[in-house]
Amino acid sequence: MKDSKLVIWGCGGMGREVNHLCEQLGYEVVGFLDERPEMRGQMVDETPVLGDLPDIMHLQDQLKVVCAGVGSPQLKKRLVQKTRDYGFSLAETLVHPAVQLSRKINLGIGSIICAGTIITINVHIGHFVIVNSSVTLAHDVRISDYVTLSPGVNISGNVTVEEGVFIGTGSALGEKITIGPWSMIGGGAFVKDDVPGGVLYAGVPAVYKKDLI
Ligand SMILES: CC(=O)SCCNC(=O)CCNC(=O)[C@H](O)C(C)(C)COP(=O)(O)OP(=O)(O)OC[C@H]1O[C@@H](n2cnc3c(N)ncnc32)[C@H](O)[C@@H]1OP(=O)(O)O
């Protein structure tokens, strides 16, 4: 069992997957955090929902908080700020043992990297990033803070994914492109050109669908 005890923001699908990852890594998960008052005291996957941060102030010195239990980049960023404001410690990055990592990657704090992912050479992954199952990140890829990569995303070499981008399940990105901040790529897309910030792109090839901001 690892030294740190953890709590996880969110008890939906992503939070439950992170709970499973923490168990596999040998962490003690004390419970989930959820802002919805009706969730407080419920059990989810045999794990208690403890409520919001004010409900666990007495445990502040004993716990680290995992913020990557919610998939929405915007919500993740807000919960990171709230966790800092309340003076809690943030959990380190959690990497499943069945991830292939090259010796030359740069990993931020508070991220999670799920099973089956392959990360090759000279890759940067920022803070509070979710890299879901079976993602591939090729050479010289840069993933900025708060990004969420859904299962089966494939990112080619020299791609930059800027802050707060969400990429849907099974999408692929061609080489040497940039996805602008807080944009979203729909599931199943192939992106061949740069995408500006704050927009939804989807389809094969991916095209502009709508503004998000
Ligand atoms: C472990 C886990 O479960 S992780 C979960 C991961 N989840 C995902 O990957 C979900 C990905 N989600 C999607 O692809 C969704 O379609 C979203 C989030 C992009 C849809 O977002 P919304 O804001 O509801 O988009 P909306 O329905 O308004 O669609 C806007 C346009 O984009 C199109 N569109 C939306 N998604 C896609 C898509 N994936 N592929 C092609 N076109 C799409 C719509 O048909 C619509 O087109 P139109 O204007 O020509 O009619």
C-alpha cells in the first residue's frame, strides 16, 4: 500500500475508472468528492461519496486530491483551483503499469495515464491531463494542461494540443498540426489541419461545426 491516501473528484464513469486505477496502483482511496448535496453519503463501487471539500476539512493533512476524475476540461480546471483554494494537496500523476513510456518524456502533476497507452520519444504531458485507455502519442507531441484524450485517440508526430482541449473517442490527428485552446474534437474524427481555439471540429476529415466560447 502506498503512503498517500487519496480522494477523487467525481463519482461518475471517469471517477470510477480512476478509482479502479488507484486501487491497481496500491493506493488507499478514502472516497469520492461530489458537489451535488444528494450524492453525499452514497456508496459508489463500494466507495463512499464524502461530499464537498468543506465536509472533509478535518482530513486535510492526511489526504491528496485527484482532480482528473472528471472528463470535462473546464470542470477539471475549476476543481483544481477550488482544491488549491481550500489548501488541500494535489495527487501526483498516476500511470497504469500497462503503459509503455519512453525514457524521454516530461510529465506534469495531477495527470492520469490509463492502461494500454503508448507514449514514444520526446513527449510533453502537462498538468491535470487525462490520457484514457489505448491512446498513442508519437514523437515530439505536446499536450498542455487540462486536456482530456478519450479512449483510442491516436496523435501523430509533432502535434501540439493546447490547454483545455477535449478529444473524443477514436479520433486521429495528422502530423505537425496544432489544436487551439479549449477546442473540442468529436469522436471518430480525422484532423488533418490546424484547429483554432474555442471551436468544435468533427468528421472525416474534421471540419468546423460550431463555436464553443
Ligand atoms: C471512458 C469514456 O466513456 S470517455 C467518453 C468519451 N466521450 C466521447 O468521446 C464523446 C465524444 N462526443 C462527441 O463526439 C459529441 O458528438 C460531441 C460532444 C462533440 C457533441 O457535442 P454537441 O455540442 O452536442 O454537438 P452538436 O450535437 O450540437 O453537433 C454539432 C454538429 O456537429 C456534428 N457532430 C457532433 N459530433 C460529431 C461527431 N463525433 N462526428 C461527426 N459529426 C459530429 C453534429 O452532427 C452537428 O452537425 P450539424 O450542425 O451539421 O447538424
